[in-house]
Amino acid sequence: MSALHPSIPACTIAERTIGGGAPAFVVAEIGVNHDGDVRKALELIDVAVEGGADAVKFQVFRAAELASAQARTAGYQRKAAGRSQREMLAKLELSDDDLCLVRAHCDTRKVMFLATPFSVPDVRRLVGLDVAAFKTSSADLNHFPLLAAIARVGRPMIVSTGASTACEIADAVAALRGWNATDRLVLLHCVSRYPTPIGDANLRTIGVMRTMFDLPIGYSDHTLSTYVGGWAVSAGACVLEKHITLDHQDVGPDHEMSLDPAEFAAYVAIVRETEQALGQARIGMTAREAEVRRVARKSIVAVEALRAGESLTAEKLTFKRPGTGIAPNELDRLLGRRLTRDIPPDAVITWDMVR
């Protein structure tokens, strides 16, 4: 587990440190993969917890408020049935009562409840549910009325940036800074392609965004890989968002590009192993290397039997393991000194043997 690093931007969500070298905050994106069935939503919470998620996230909306009758589905959504977005989304809503059950189950399972609102009324719904943090969709990066409404609540914000230009991201950050929200803001690098091919992940963007905005940066991962989360952590991601499903074959819009329970557990395990491998940003020997150092390094050793008073020359000396005597880089300091005692062949030379 990495120690906190003061040079890395950080904020907190429900007393959990995000960034600053803390372990990555892994969000299981349940989204609409409950297919409008609250029982499935509760089961997905259980699966996320068992897989090691730090938080679960839902999408909270009313279809009639989110999409006009003319809004058509994207290509990846068409398996979900319905010619219009509104028709599709209406099947994926959770009622206010359902959301109360979801919130209570998160408390029971001791996992953080996050959600994405799509309208100002959705923000009010989530305030009533005491959401720990708001996550905004990439599509709403320029929806300043929504961002302002969330900022006014005073809760942490996780803002996705997919399908956006650098100028659009900068404009959103500037607006959030004006609303005094940047001390509780995390940006997510995101590629709005479902699923995202590995070659489009562009994980180096994480470091670029951190330098550009001086904010904690995470990654909204739409790849099908269980490894990309670990790679994103290596690139500096402090938050990971990954879709989770009970069954890839379900007909909702996001199931196909989500991870099933076993895949999600593997994803989190790889993230944690990556963090262990990254360790601390420092140069120098660890305590566990000391034994190997003693055994594997070399010392200056007598080639032949030497007598007390004899002057040491290069021809009388060689270099052999173990590294418990005078190190080879000290040879120049040793040459010309006289022995204080007789030395047998193959003896490791130490400073108390010479004057």
C-alpha cells in the first residue's frame, strides 16, 4: 500500500482519501445493469462488495426528464430494445422506493453509495438519499446548470470527461473552481466508446490531465480487460470506475461491455497487486534486501597466505563473495597498507587487519 504523497493532489469522499498516493478507490458501476429490477440491483451490490469494490454507483433519472421523444439510441444501446432512448430508459428506471432500498442495502453491506444524476430534480433525489458523492456523465460535462446545482450541494464530485475537448474540460474545471468545488473534485479520464478497444485507452492522458489541472485524476474504464485498471493505477489513476453485470447476455445496454462477478473480482485483485508492486517512490535498499546483499556482493580476499607486516599489492588480492569485508570499490584505499597479522589464503580482508 502506497504512503500518502504530498505532491499528488488529493481530496476526500466520506473520510476516504482520494489521490495523494492513497490506494485506488474502486467504484463498481452498476448503472442500469439492474434492468429496472430492484432485486437485481441489490444482488449487484452484494457481488460488488464480494469482489472488493469500495463503492457502488447507480444512474438516477426519469426517462421523460432525460430524453425527448425524438432522441434515438446509440448503436451499442440497440440490443436493449426500443427505437427511442426514452422507450429504452423507461424500462431501466428505479423508483424512489427502490432507491431507498438500494441506499439501505449499501449501508447494510458497508459500501459507499454513489450515483449519477441527469437533471436538477435528480440531484434533489440524491440529496434526500444522502449520497456520498455525485458522479457526472461525460455527456453532461457542458451541462453547467446541472454541474452548478451539484456544486451548490457541497458534496464531492467525480466528473467524467469522455468525448470532450481539452478546452471543454478546462472550461468545466474553471466553472467548478468558480463555484468553489475544486477542493472536492476528481476528474476521470474516459473514452466514450462501448466497449473501448485497448488501443484507444490512452492511459498516458491521466498524467497529462493531472499536470494540466492539478487535480486527482481517475479512469472510467470501458474496456473488456481485467488488466487495464492496474495499468491505469500505474499511470496515476486514483479512482477506477468499472461496469459490473450478473450476466453478459442480459439485454440492457451496458451488459456486454461490463465485467461479470468473477471478472470484477479479478480486476480488483490485479489493481491491488499493482499497488503493491508500485510500492514507494524512493531509491535505496529495503530491509529485506540486506541478507541478499551480504551473500551476493563481493569482498577483497587474499589470493595466498600473507604475513604480518607485508605490504598489500593488487597481485596478492582478488574479489569473492560474501560481501562482509572491504568492498571492491575500496581497493585503492587498501593498496600499500601493511597487515597487522598473518592471513591464510582465501581470507576476507577487513579494516582491522591492516594499518
